[in-house]
Amino acid sequence: MILKETLRAIVKSQRKDLTESEIGITREKLNDIDLSLPFALVISGTRRCGKSTLLRQLIKKKNNFYYFNFEDPRTAAFEVNDFQKLNDIFIEEYGKADCYFFDEIQNAEKWELFVRQMLDKKMHFVLTGSNASLLSKELGTRLTGRHLRFELFPFSFKEFLKLTKSNASNASFKVYLDSGGFPQYLKNKRSEILHELLNDIITRDIVIRHKLRNPKIVKEIAVYLLTNIGKEFSYRSLKETFELGSTNTAIFLISCFEDSYLLFTVPRFSYSLKNQIRNPKKIYSVDNGLSAVNSASFSEDKGRMLENLVFLHLRKKYKNIFYFREKYECDFLVGEKNKIIAAIQVCYDLNDDNRDREIEGLDEAIKKLNLKEGLILTFNQEDKLFTSNKRIIIKPVWKWLAE
């Protein structure tokens, strides 16, 4: 519980900070969010990817609003009964408004009770949060059918170009490929920013949130996976490598990494859901810079860095992403409405040594799924090929991202 006058001081202090903070680079997601919709609009994503900045950009669209940041250390004692006090303070200080902006809402217990109550009174909400499953639990119990989710990731290539005032080119893309898209790191280029970010995600979004007793092993597994981006793994191999005791522990930890938006898994394509679950998965990271700074050898493998970047671009648009492996392998299959719509191979440099392998993997996937064409994304090569009466387009990733 927080005393009303203490809460009032926090509200006024946060409001002052809000008016003085930079608006930042306009996020691409901004135009997707319609504040007039009668739902709780939820912006989820990993820490430091720009959720608070996007919230400020949305606030600029409103003349009258209420704002509160639950990430503020002064709000640690906030309880569900304090919501009524908070609402009274909003009205006393800022008059009537119809939209609440709550930052890092998952830090307030039973927040969904207040949100549901006010939605029933035709109020509007924009909420941000850093943990997907925690938000899903509350949204699913009290706000089923009353919310829309928007996922935010670190800067895209286009947003990176705006920040750095650069033009789309091979040179600017090389910087982005190595640096990733976390705003503070791009501005300051200090590796400790990404070291501390990884520690924050593991400590606050995983260890403390789930009351885990061995933070050391959690970080070791995270670093191991960050080092092996783009490679296959199985829950059994994780269990054996880190002596976890059971595959259920490995499954649980992977779900924690995914809920915090640190890592993502991609299943092998199969028409059988049972096989999808049983087969090895591939692992990808939320950001190239984060992986490079915190892993042993990831930054040395430009092919895997390129592949991770392609995955992230696909993940922003599509939920159904697979890899293909039969006789040969294809990096990505993209699904939409229960149908595979694209096959994509990623190759840093297509040359005489790997040409047949890369094309055969893509060609096999195209034939298997009856697609009209395939795409090979490279660092800086452009071409067109025809195989088995199917067209294969070869394109630099930076041109593909800038489209």
C-alpha cells in the first residue's frame, strides 16, 4: 500500500519526466495502433526495445490522458487497492480523460481487475509489458476478447537508418548487421549496455519472476543458446549438457526465454503437429548486437548473423515460421492461414563451394510445397536462376529489408 500523497507525488513527478523526455525516432508500429478501439491495447516486447518511447509517441496523439509507470522503484509497494487512489489522483490533478497509459503493467499485481472495471465504463487503455506469458495469463482470465496485442522489437533496418541519418546501402547494412537495433546501444556503442540488459532480462523477467533458485545455470544456458543461434537443439540435449535433471526443466527454461522475448524457437516443418513438437528446433535471438556482445563466437559467423536478422524480420510479420529438412535443408518456410507461402534460404556468400547445396535445399522445399518461386538472401549478391521450371531470386538482405 502507498499513501495517497506519496502516490500523488509519484504521479506528478512521472508526468513532469514525461513532458521533458525525448520523443525519439518514430516507430513503424505507431501507425498500427488505433487509440479509438474499445480494447486494452497491449504493447509487449523485451526490455529496452523502445516500448516506453512508443508509449510517449502514442500519448502525443491525446490531449487529455492519465499516465503511470510501474517500473518506477517508488511503486514497489503498490497494491491492487491503490488503483482507486491512483484514479482519484488522476481526476483531481488532470480532470477528466478517457485514456490510461500504463508502462510495465506486469509489475502491479491484479492490474487486470482495474482495467476490466474501467473498460466496462468505456475507458481506453494502452499497456506495455516485458513478459508475454504473464500478460497472457491476466489478459486471458479477465480480459478475454477485450484486448489486442502489439509486439515491439528493437529497431528495424529502416528505423536504424532514421536514427543514424544514413541511406540504405551495403555499408550501412553492415553496421546494422553487427550492432543490432537496441536504441541505447546504437547511440552509445558501449558493450556494457548489452551485458547489463542480458542480466536484467535474466534476473528480473526470469529468475525473480519465477522464483528460480539457480540464476547461474539460467544465464549459462542463455549464453550457450545465444552462441548457437541458427543451430538445432533438443530439450534432451540441453538436459544432458547442463545436467538439468529432466527435460521438463529444459522445456520450462526455454519457455521463460521466449516469454521474455530474449530467444525464439523455430520448429522443423511437418504436417504432423506431433512431429513438430518432437523434432529438434532451431534457436534465434531478439538482437544481433545482444548476441554478439554476450556470446563466445556468434559475431565471428556472419552467415548466422545474417540468418538471425532475416528471422527477426519474418517474426515481426508472421507467427508461423518453420525450417525445412528432408534430404536437404531450407532455412525458412513462412506460413499464413494454414498454408506455406514462401521458402527462403539465407547464405552470406553464394559461391562454387556452397551453390549446389543452397539451391538444392531451396528447390526441394519449393517442389514439396508446390511454390512458384524461392528466395535466396545474401549479403550483397543479386541474380535470378531457374531450376525445375521454378524461379529462384537472389537478393541482398539490405534491399529486402528496405523494400
